[in-house]
Amino acid sequence: MDKFLLAPSIIASDFTLLADEIAACESAGADWLHVDVMDGHFVPTITVGPLFVEACKRATKLPLDVHLMISDPDQYVEVFAKAGANNITVHVETCPNLLQTIEKISSLGCKAGVTLNPLTPASALDAALPLVDLVLVMSVNPGYSGQAFMPEMIGKVEEVRNKLNALRSKAWLEVDGGITVETLPLMHKAGANVFVAGNAAFKHPQGVAAGVRALRESVV
Ligand code: DX5
Ligand code: ZN
């Protein structure tokens, strides 16, 4: 079985228990901690910002995988890098000078990621693919945890996987939105190797550790 990474999405956790929730992810074998930054402008919701990233940093040694759903990421990548982000992923829809943004993220010492909304075609990534460390395919419209997986995104993952293979790229191919024990194996088969999970991890009836383990065991 190909190795894959799990990145629980911390906005689905109970913030009153933040350190405990993170510790439980860590001991259950999560690989990254995914932090969804939303600005109420690019997406309807407002979530967390750099202060929260800093708090997570103090609570864990796991790499922080910061997903910026904000209108002007160029203005903020530095502050998120300083707050402790290891990976910074930006939406192509928000970056008029995408290649410059990627270079800036890399120059700050972070892994650079690009992502796209479900309706944005994979070709929007073409110029960026040779430069990035991570590609994120959204399998819901960004904005909320707990939405239903869009099966049409399986084909998009296959398409991006083929593009990365053609470039002999080792970039991570991450998926985000509606990932469960049912949908993870489908996206894994399509070529994804990093899985974000909000509800499936944190809202598992037996707690987040059980959620993370169930996702890990979903690929046989
Ligand atoms: C959606 C966010 C996701 C979300 C995932 O806009 O980017 O990371 O928190 O939550 P689930 O896994 O519950 O869809
Ligand atoms: Zn996300």
C-alpha cells in the first residue's frame, strides 16, 4: 500500500479542549494538522488567523498545514509563516501573480501549496505545478466542515495525478472536503496521498483518536 498522510482539520475540533484534541490526533498517528483560515470574504465563513496558528504551534510538533481561504493571501503569507505554518496553501482564484506567491512562500521557508475550488478546472494549475510542494484538490466548496463529498472530484484528482507524474513531480496531492472511511479509499485510488478530515476525525462517536485510526485503516 502506498504511504499516505492524514491531516485532521482542527476547525472541526472543540476549541475549549484545543491542546487535548491536538495531542489525541498526534498520539493516534496523524501526520499533519490542517488549519483552515477563512476571511468571510473569499468564503462566507470567518474562522481563525495567525494567533490561532501560533497557539497550535505551541501545542504540537506536527507540521501545520495552513489552508488560506482568504482574498489577498500575498498580504498575509509572511505573518502565517512567522506564526509557525509549515505548509501554506493558496487558492489560484485569489492569486493574480500565482508564481510570485509560490516563490514568496518558498522563500519564507515553507512548503508551497496551491488549491482550486471545485468549479475551477485543473488546467488553472498548469503553470504552477513544476514549482509547488503540494497540490490540494477541494472535494467540497470551501467554507464549512461537514459538507457532502463531491464524487465529480475523483476525476480531477486523477487528472492532477497524471499531470504530476508527467512532470515526475514528488509534490503531495492532498484532498479536502467530505473525506470519510468511504471516500478516502476512492481518492487514494485516484492518486491522492494526503487526506484532510474534519468531521470524520473530530466528530467520530468514540473521539478523535478513533476517527484518525479508522481513516488510517480504511485503505486495505
Ligand atoms: C472546507 C475546509 C475543510 C473542512 C473539512 O472549506 O477547507 O478543511 O474543514 O471538513 P470535513 O472533512 O468535515 O469536510
Ligand atoms: Zn481545508
